Amino acid sequence: MAGKMKRIVQYLLGLIILSLVVSVSAVSAGEGKTDNSADWFYPEWAAKAKYNTSVAVWDTDSALGRYSTTTKEIGLKDLARIHGHLCDGLVISYIEIKAVLNKLFPDGKVDRTDLRVVSKNGPCWVDAVSFMTGARINFQTLRIDASVGDGFIIQKISTGEAYSVHLKPGVFPAEQAKLESKIRKARSQGQNVSARDIDIVEGMADDLSKRLLNTPPDEILTIKSLPEYRFAFNDMFGGRGDIVNKNMPR
């Protein structure tokens, strides 16, 4: 009997200790930290990628408030949530933007009230850069310009310091670019796209994302300083390209 009571007490103590550990973990998981755990829309290979690290951003603390006293984190999973999915365009954007932010804010504290950006009209690109930098068309801090290509121009407003960033030539696979072009052309002409082609291009995109997230940024990115760069706002709008196949069969 005494042995049974001892086991019951030990079991209850174990539950209490476990609940305390969970509570402490929940608190420490707060404090502005981001969630990088694997999920149904965020695969383990992304969560565990070597160069998939978060960005610390600094904002105001209310609609009419002053700067917050500390930062909060933004991660790739956060972008996947707001964008709708994880894709190679989102990964490319995240890597490119983060590399420039590291240059503009070497102390690791990214001021999202002090940035303006030039981006092409791509859903991945615009979602990523708006979320990571705070740039918006309605605030005239985001310029949509197709000539920037698959990259960005990012400028720190207070100092005028600006950089352009792109993937190095040859990093984006030519075969993937060819298939993507084939799919977009078919949809623009009102033609259906085969499930096989969509599956293949999605696999290519995942393979590219894995490679990018596990490669040192300086090996895949070209970053150029733009002395005396002058930002010019426009109000260009365009269609959304990442939903053209939403009703295609699997």
C-alpha cells in the first residue's frame, strides 16, 4: 500500500513539474520570439535549414505611439502564413531582403519605420518585402517596377543608404524557368495546365528552396551599393500570378 501511495505521489509530482516546464516554455517562447516549428504548410526541411534565421524588427507601440522599447522577430514561417504558402519566390525574397537589412542595420535591429523599397509586381516579392520592411504603396514607400527583376532595391530613408540585391547568375535553374514560362503562357492564353507539369515545377521549387536555405548568402546573392540613389514613387498596380492554377486538377 505504501509503495502504491509513493508511486501516486511521484506521478503527481511529475505532472506538476511537467506543467511548470510547459508554462515556463510558453513564457520564454513569447518575448517577441517567432515560431519556426514544422507544420503542414511549413516542412521540416525549411524549419531545420542552416541559414533560415529570423529578423529582429523595431516598430512603434501603438497607433499614435513612440518606438517600442524592444524588438520582435519575423521568420520565414510568418511569411508563409501571411502569403498563403511557402514557395521558392518567398524563400528568394526572404534571403535577399534579410541580406540587405543586415547591411542597413548592422546592429540587428531593423527599423520598419525607416525603409522604402522597389519591387516587381510578384505576390511573393511584395508580400515578403511589405511584411519585412513595412513598405506600403499607400504610404508611398513601395514602388512597383518590373525593371528591378527578381530582386529589390531597399533604402534606409534617414540616411539615404541603398542597395540592390539579386540572385547571382545561374543560381535559378534554367529548366525550372523554362517550365514556369510554359505554364504562365498557357494560362495567359486560357489553356489548362496538366497536373504533371504543376507537380514537376513544385518539386523543382522545393529543391531550389532547400538549396538556397542551406547555402551561405554571399555565395548566391549579388548586392550592390547605390550611392545617391533617389527613390521615385509610382502607383502601378497589376494582376496576381500565384492563383492562376487554383482550380486545376491534381
